[in-house]
Amino acid sequence: MSLRPCPSCQNSVSRQAEFCPNCGHTFKSSKNGGVGITFWGIVGAIILAVVILSFC
């Protein structure tokens, strides 16, 4: 298990941690890379288009 220093409190934190257990600082996760937001953005746009076209 490798550790990294928390940028806020300098506490040693696991590289797999999403936040510092000492101060609560959140770490940016590179696992998703914003894919979830893009997916839901597309789904929302399709639903919006279907609703708008159903009223025409």
C-alpha cells in the first residue's frame, strides 16, 4: 500500500483513498474521468428531445 501526503494537513493517506480521514480533504478520482456526467448528460438530452418532439 503506497501512501501520499494530504495537501491540506500533510497526513499520510493511502493512494486509494477518496478523502483524507484526518481533515476530510477530497482527492480527485481519475477512475471515472467524468464519464458518468457525460453519460447522464446524453441520456438527459435524449429524454428532453423526446419530450419536446412529442408536443410538436
